[in-house]
Amino acid sequence: MDSRDLALLLLNQAEEGPDRKLNSVDAALNRHVELSERDRAFVVHLVQGVYRWRIRLDWVIRQVLRFPFRQMEVPVLNLIRLALYQIFFMDRVPESAAVNEAVKQAKRTGPRHVAGVVNGVLRNVCRNKHGIALPEREQDPEQYLSVKYSYPLWLVKQWNREMGARESERLLEAGNAIPSLTVRTHTLKCSRQGLLPCLRAEGVEGRPARFSPEGIAIDHLTGPIHRLRAFQQGWFQVQGEAAQVCSHLLAPRPGESVLDVCAGLGGKSTHLACLMKDQGPVVAVDSQPRRLVRLFKNTARLGVKSVLPVAADAAAPLPLGLHASFDRILIDAPCSGLGVISKHPDIKIFRTENDIRRLSDLQGTMVDCAVPLLKPGGKMLYVTCTLSRAENEEVVEACLARHPRLTLENGAEHIPEWGRRLIDAQGYLRTLPHRHHMEGFFAALFTGR
């Protein structure tokens, strides 16, 4: 399949339901083994690029259409979006090539008249490319920001309200940057100083992360990272720097017992095991067995023996076998993901304002289920990768009101010195893309009484 055709297919499938979004790209690429590495990268670039800039692309389309936007069928609209993304944001693709390829796609994938519509819209845009204006900033500043940076209007309003217009605009801009890859040195097997030259020998340029002592920011990578010998040997784990910092705030010690109630693929579980020298159980709970299968494979690659996968729902009482007390509990709560938009730009399109309240209720329930399992004097860390007061501070405040045995700690007193700049005035860990050049995370540390 042509790379543009596959990108169009993925965009169209994403409209079918919540399970068909950007995370289906990897699965699709795995099915199309005939694609070259260059074509595979092009597919990812196109799909992510359209999501990253779709609101702005749709604004452009609306300016040149001669009929109501709502009359456009989704497959035709996605075809035009793909071409416009190449025209406006990919310097290496000539306008003529983007238009011609889109017209060819239209002829292959739709009724005969569609090619004419696509050709007319795209050539109209190209003729008026420099005359299409953004909304007037003075008249409607929030609409201007929404279109300029391609974010939903509800989110622009929320961030303006919660952090102020100037800070909000810096955050909007930072979220559109294409993120670099960060990995975590697996310190049970090697040091960061030892890993860097090994990566360099495989043609991978990396440098120490700004904060995390195990982190390496990858500056140049050709091809999938799982093909590297260093990866296969279990010398590192792909993990964002903000996620790495969180484990250092919880800071488990060798011999302690740890519960990770939303383990996912085990990035934080295996990091906690490293900090504990692989001594002491790390019970990794997740509701989806397929994730736990991947977690198990990951622990095998890394050679970690202390992580114990358990299939269970963290928003309900845990199985009787887990009714023990833990020294450390990590709640990496499901959230709206507003802090990782640069990595997952589909969040701009598919996340809604209603999701915020639904998720905050779920997060509170997870904390309620975890609190009885915390030992007196034990530490519990609540973590999200979002920038939403309803999912962060409000969840913490409500949980403190419901659970008098919890005490909120000042993170600055528990994190290593290198991380104290990441603790805000309220004692929360808060990383911001436009300030710290990493994902937007929030974490609150509690002590049980």
C-alpha cells in the first residue's frame, strides 16, 4: 500500500470509534512489512501532522469552500487535510506534488466527482495561500489562539483560566513541537556513562537528560529503536524524562514492598525495581491482560525479577491475595493526557471537556481503593500526565478531605537536589513542556498515618 493511502486509511478509521486512533499506527505498520523505513516514517509524520494541525487546516478549508463545511464527507476531508498539511508544513514536498498525489488518491478511493472537488479546493488554497488570514486577535483572542496553534477552543479557555493568557500561549506553542525520544538507562545492567558510547557505536547520538540521572535524550535515530543491540540486551528502556523523575520522588528502598496500581507496559514498575536493586516485590496491576503480557516480556528483556504482574481493576477492591499493606504505592492514574499532546496530538481532536470530569471521578475512586493498602508511615504517589486542575489539585484536595489518615508531603523534601526546581510552591511535582522541555506531569506525595 502507498504510504499516503495508508495514512488516509488510518485517519478515516480513527473516526470510527475511540479504539481506532493514533495508537493503531504501529499495528498498521506491522501489517505492512513491505513498506521501507522511510515510508513508515512518512506515514507516522503525516498522521501525526494532520492531528497536530487539523483545527488550523479546517480553518483554511472553510475559507475557500463554496458550500457548507459540514457537507464534506470525512474521507474527502481527510484527503484534503493530508495534502494541506504537506503544503503548509512540509517544505520538502512541492505544492504541485501534494496536489497531484491527492487527486490521484481521490481517483483511486472515491467516486469520480471527488477528484474534481479535491483538485478545486487545493488549487484554490494554493492560489490564495498567503491571503488566508487567522481570526482577529483583538476581536476574539481565544479563537485566534485556537486557530493559530490548532487547539480546541475549550482547552484554550481552560488553560487561559487556570494559568493566564501569556503562560497558556507558551504552552500551546510548546505542545506543537515534534518531541525527541528519551530513554532510561537500565542501571541494573549498565551506567549512563557506559551506555552513551554503546549507542554511538550503533549510530545513535544521545546526550544526558537535563534532570533525570538515568535519562538520555536521543538526538539522532535511524530506524526502529527495538532493533538496536543495546535495546535487545536490556540496557535501556524507552521512557519520558518526566516519568523517570516521578519514580525518584516515590523513592522506594531495597526490601520494601511496592504496589503500582496502573502499571501499563511497566515503565515505572521496572524503574522502581531498579531503584530497589531488584530486591523486594513490585506488584504491577493493570486491568488489561494484553498490557501485562507486554510488561512480562519487557521485564524479561531487562532481566528484572521483582516485578509481579497482576490483572485487576484499580477502580475496584483488589483481589483478596493483594489485601496486604505496602510501603510504597504508585497511582499512575488514567487521565486526559493534556501534558503529552506533543507525543499524542490526536488528544487535541478526540478528547472532550466532558472527559475531564469523568476522569477526575475515576482518579478519585482509584485513590480511595488504594488508601487502605498503604502502611502507616508508607508513601503514596499520585501521578498524572495532564495539565488540568480538575484532575490534579482538585483530586488531591478531595482525597485529603475523604481520608484523614493521609498527609500531603512537600515534594522538595523528598526528591533529590537535582529535582527540586520541578517542585512548585504547593509542594507538588509539576513539569511543563514550555519551561522544562519535557512532558507535562503532575505528582502529589502522601504519607499514611
